Amino acid sequence: QEISLRSFSYEQLVSATENFKEEIGRGGSGRVFKGYINGGKEIVVKKLIKLVEEGEMEFRNEMKIIGRTHHKNLVHLVGFCSEGSNRLLVYEFMKNGSLGDLLFKSEERVNWSERRRIALEIANGLHYLHDECETRIIHCDIKPQNILMDESRTAKISDFGLSKLLKPDQTRTYTMARGTRGYAAPEWYNNNAPITSKADVYSFGVMLLEIICCRKK
């Protein structure tokens, strides 16, 4: 299914976020801001703070490929900005925050049935990225803060700022270290080791323990 992906100018996103006024999160790859477009539609803008390896054209092409992904357990990428050294991603806004908020900050403990459902939803999203996309995608930064919950508390994988795309004949790739310490697979720290989709599976395993125990590793 072809999904329209919008290319924003940096000035448009400055305006949409009122000069990046409302910060709602941050991580190793960037800071996250709330914004509004099209007369009030809520969006999330991820401002990448690490320069990506790719040039501007390759970054644009990769974002367009990611923009064509369509699955109920992926956050919809609305658009992106690539101007000079600026790299920003624009997502739909998820009203119920992240899985990290739900597990670690909520006063109400999430029951086992819901945690099991959430784990299966994340696994389904990863299976789509790894095996069902026309261009297979390694997410590279699976963690509770990158799993967002929609209005019905359906889990959706977000933040493709560090993702790596595989060519049709590829099952592995070589790239600089990405991800978040504690969730990143050991091969990220071996410069000579190839990266496969198993790096995401390792991160999912760490997160699964947190889902089961309802506490940080």
C-alpha cells in the first residue's frame, strides 16, 4: 500500500512546534517535541541530534521507503525534514504516551493479560519490519520509550531515526554503533561484527523481561 509521505521544510517545523517549545521526550538519538499542523492536528517531531551516515538524498530515499510501511503496530510516519545538517522526523501523536510510561510511571499496575497482548503486538510489528516489508528494516533502537500507545492502548513501534534498511539480497549489514545501552545487542560493540535483525530480537528480549516484571532491568 502506497502511503503519502510529506517533506517538510525546517521553517515549517519551527512554526509547527513554536520554535520547539514543548519538549515531551529525549533519548540517545534526539529530542521529541509536540506540534500542530493543518489547523490543529497533533504531531510529534523528533529532532535527530546525531548526524546520520547517509547523505541528504540517501536519507530522503530511506524515509520514503519507511513511509510506505503500513501495519497496525507501527506508528505512522507523517513526514520528514532534511535540510543541511538538520534531520527531523514527523509522526502521528499517540495520546497514551509510551510503554515506558505505562510500565514504570503509571500508578495502576498493568494486568498480565494486557501486558501479554502488548508483547504480542510488538512482536507482530517487528515481524512485519523484518520479514514482510518490501524492503526489510532493522529498527536498531527497540526499547519501552519507543513503543507508543494509542487511544485504545494498542502498542505501536515508533522512532525510525536510527533504522537500517536491507537490500533485497542482504540479511546483514555493517554500520556504526546504534541504539541504547542496556537494550543494544553485544554485536553493536564489536566493530567487525555484522548486524542482522537478531539485534532487534535481543532488544525485544530485554524489553520483554521488563514487561513481565513491570520494572526496569
